[in-house]
Amino acid sequence: MSRWIMGGIVHETNTSSTLHTRLADFSRDDQLLTGHEAVEYHAQVRNPWGAFIHVGRKEGIEVRSSLTAMAAPSGLICKEDYRNLRQRLLDGISAHLPAHGILLWLHGAMVAQDFPDADGDLLQAIRALVGSNTPIIAVLDYHGNISDEMIDHSTALVGYNTYPHVDEYESGLEAARIMLLTNRRQVHPVQALAKPPIIAPGVFARSGDSPMQSMHRQIAQWKQDNKIINGSAFGGFPYADVYEAGLSLVIVTDNDRPLAHQLAGELCNYAWQQRQSFARRLPPPAEAVTKALAAPSPVLLADVADNPGAGASGDSAAILKALLERGVSKAAIGTICDQEAVFACHAQGIGKTIRLDIGGKTDPYHGPPLPVEGYIRLLSDGRYVGEGPMRKGRLARMGKTAVLEVGDISVLLTERRVQATDPQVFRSQGIEPLHQRVLVVKSTVHYRAAFEPLVQTIIEVHGPGLADPNLQNTTYKCLRRPIFPLDPI
């Protein structure tokens, strides 16, 4: 019987964040599993690991699991914790060898102390363990910063095609498909990488807009014409200060490396021609609120720079301040992460009025705390089950929460950092998004999958935060230079 081994460590690392990532962050909420427990858990989830299991079972292939681990985007992974996770992943693979293939889910923008290309380091270590004849195929996030080392030590890299990421599971199916064809010797994958000198904020690199949309369409056409096995246009993660950060184009062909390089180069040239699309201006909070008051409602303000999904602290109160200064009514903010404020509300109890400073307590990058007086309308444990395209059916945990009514604005305070990608962030706390004149979410693009059909107007806001859309405000020491839009090239 054929055997596949699956595993992976998934983390998107914002190297400017003061919130260093520890082993405990991976161990939270069923995010770190091994062996049979991992297989049983992920078989119930529509993620790449679940896809590997489902294809294996359908094809009569035994799927064993090494370590499966993931943590929310945050700062550098502590060196010893990374080494611990890497060794557990390797030990788990070794325990199940021999195998006909290694299927991985990685991020592509993981950074640990002393390991700037942690994903490349993992692939190199796995290749050294299993040898050159065992295919290694990895699913990577749309925001992967792809390196030569990742290419050199894998058989094929498969990136998501969508941002918002609604095709994680489908990307896993594609990786498993390529593994099946490789095992049957129907294809012999080779791949090529091209990297235009472009680094792009995620807000300007979503899959629904060109030039990313056009590149994905071209890749799909090449697949349909049987020119390639697979191709991926990675938007990259600009908040990881590593040499490889930026756009990456990967083409996988059937034993035709010159063609792979040619087609990757064509995409690279197209991206460079369209580079001005990756650098635009967004309005600051006060200007955005003015625009919102003149626009058809419901209006959604996307606080793109304070997106916890990009490693920001999620505690900026800048947009709330602008709303209060304009006297906006019928508004809701989801969420402001402030453990101190949440605990104070829980200590006071529902129905009480409280004065406190909210937000701005993690670091100096997200603005100062905002003094407010509010009515405590609701307290909860912050659990909800997703209903939107990205998180449907999944249990989410925001930690302790409090809904604080500040004037006519509902402020959802949370113990944990939360990217509001699902309406249940609000509805689970008694806030109906459709009833708001202005809805504020801390998210760059992922919110669009669920919220775009619910609102009339979307305004992306340039507030303070570690996911700043103006990359001139981000400090780079390791990034390859020159690069657009940071340098005059």
C-alpha cells in the first residue's frame, strides 16, 4: 500500500512586531497535533491537511501525520521554540518512513530568530532526511516570500490562487493531485522561480484586482492548454524584513525547466510593467470618516494597517476617535484587542457605566490609548462558529469579550487579537452588521469574502499600525534592494 506523510508548520511573521511567538502560541486551540490525532482532526476540516487525507482515502493511500502546527500571525518565533517544532516535525516524518511522498502545508513567510527563511530551512531539512527520490510537495500561502532554497528542496510548490483565501482546501487537492501523478510517473515536475523587484502591500495585491488577477488568469490558461502542471503568483508578505520579501512567480512544468523559466519570466515582466498598481494612497481616519458619511450605507471602513492577520496588535483606537469626533451614530467596531479593558468590564458587570482607556497599549506603532466612557451592554467568552466563506463551521475563540457602548457606537473589546473575517464576530456578540451605518473591521482583504455582499460601500483606511500600506514607513534592513516602490528604479 502506498503511503504519504503529511505535516507542516504554518506562521506568517511580522518581524517588526514586539509580540514574539512562542511554543504556547502553536499549542493553543487544537493548533498543534501529531500522529493519528492529527489525521482524525484534520479529516473534519477543509484545509490542505484535510485535502491530503481525503484524496489519500479516496485513492487507497495510507496517510500518516507528522506534526501539524500553526499560530496566529505575530512576531519572530523564538529560536529554541522553532528548533523544537522543526525537530518534532522531522521526528514524525522519520517515524513513518519509508513513504511515497511528503505533503506539507507551510506559509512561506515564516521567520524565526537566526532563521530568516524558516520555510526554506524546513524544506532543506526534510529533503536531507528523505533523500532526493521522495517527492516533497508543499502548499504555501498567497503571501509566501518564496526563496531559491524553497524551490531547490521541493518537488513542487502550490500557492493559493485567492485573496481572500477561500481556496486553501482546493490548493491541498491540487498538491495531492500532483503527488498522485508523480507517484504514477505520469509527470516529472520541475519548477522555476522569478522575482520582480517589487514589494507590495496586501491591500493592493488582492486576487480580484489586476495585475494579480491577470497573472492568475494567464496561469489558468496555461494549465488548460497543458503547457504547465501548476503555477502560482504570490503577492508576498511585505512586513517580514527578509531578503526574499516581495512578489514571486512559480511555474511547475512536466520535465521542461527552460519552459518553466520562460513562462515565469513572462509573468515577471508583466508585473514590472504594472508596478504602479502596487503603490496607491489611502485616506487617513478623519478623511475616511468624512467619505463614509457621504456614501451609501452600510459603509465598511477597513482598518488595514492594524490587521492582526498581518501581525499587527489589533488595538488601534484611531478610527474610533475619528468617529467620536464627528459624532457618528449607528456604528460598530470589531475588534479592539485590550485585555486590561476587557477584564475591567467583566469586573464591573453588565449594565454598568465605566471610564477607561482603550487600545494603544501594545507598542508605539498603533497610536495612544483613547479615554472613553461607556455602557457595558454584553459580556461573553468570545466563542463563535464561523458562517462566512473563509471560516464556515469552524469554532473561533476571541477570549473574554465586552461590548462597550460609547455614545451610539458599539465597541467590541476582545482578550485576543482578532481579524474580523466573519459576520459572526459581530452577530455572536449581539451586533447586527446590516443595522449599522458604519462598520469598522481590522482586516486588509480577508473581510471581503463575507462582508462585501453585506455592505454598500467599502473604504480602506490608512491608520497607524504594523501593516502600514505605505511601505516607506516600514523599516527594512535585510530586504533585497533596489526594489519598487522603496527605491527609484
